Amino acid sequence: MKKKLLRIHFNSSLLFLFIIVIIFAFVPLNYSLIGKWTILNLDGTPSGEYVNFKEDSTYTVALPDGQIGERGNYILKGSIFSIKNIKDVCGNNYWGKYNLTFYGSDSVHFVVIEDSCSTRRMDIVGFNPGLKRSK
């Protein structure tokens, strides 16, 4: 009788654990874009430039000599990344839209959804294989 109760308890615990694993397998992880990211070359090596995404939805791009090369605003909703440059490269108040994919918590890749600003599009997806979180 004791063995039977112990077996039922073990089976119930195993079933509960299995259900929890299944539930969490479908919960997407929440990765953050906030912080300093290294811009990579086409071969995956660091370019010497960095992007700093801030909590106030602004960003800056630092060039290898430390000067700010670009800045603007961004919005990240789910996997949709929207960006607007402060410099009038693309037209005043013009936003581009990209699909952002996290690879772990330290790498991201962008795919254009819509952005007719060729200068920004080339900066984000043309020459850039992605960003790597700076340590």
C-alpha cells in the first residue's frame, strides 16, 4: 500500500514537472536592447564602432575615434524595431522599420521590413551582419 502511494506521488510530481516544462518552453525570453553594442564587420569582427541604446528610447553611434557619428530615437515592440535619425539623412521625422532577432542575450540581427531611406538601410542591414553586446 505504501509503495503504491509512493508511486502515485512520484507519477504526479513527474506529470506536474512535465507540464511546467511545456508551459515555459513556449514563453519567449525577454531580452533587452538597452546597453552598448559593438557594430560588426561583414566577417563578424568588431568594426570599432559602437551603438548605445538608452532607456529613454534614444541611441548614439560612436565612431572608432570616440566621436558621435549618429544619434536618434528607436522603438522596440516585440521583434519590430523602428528607428529615426536625428540628422536629416532620411527626411524629417522619417521612421524605418526592421525585424530584430536576438541570438541569445548578446547578439542581434536586423532584417528590413520597410525603409526607403537607402543610407540608413545600408547602415543597418547593408554592411552590418548584426550587433554584439559589448562586455
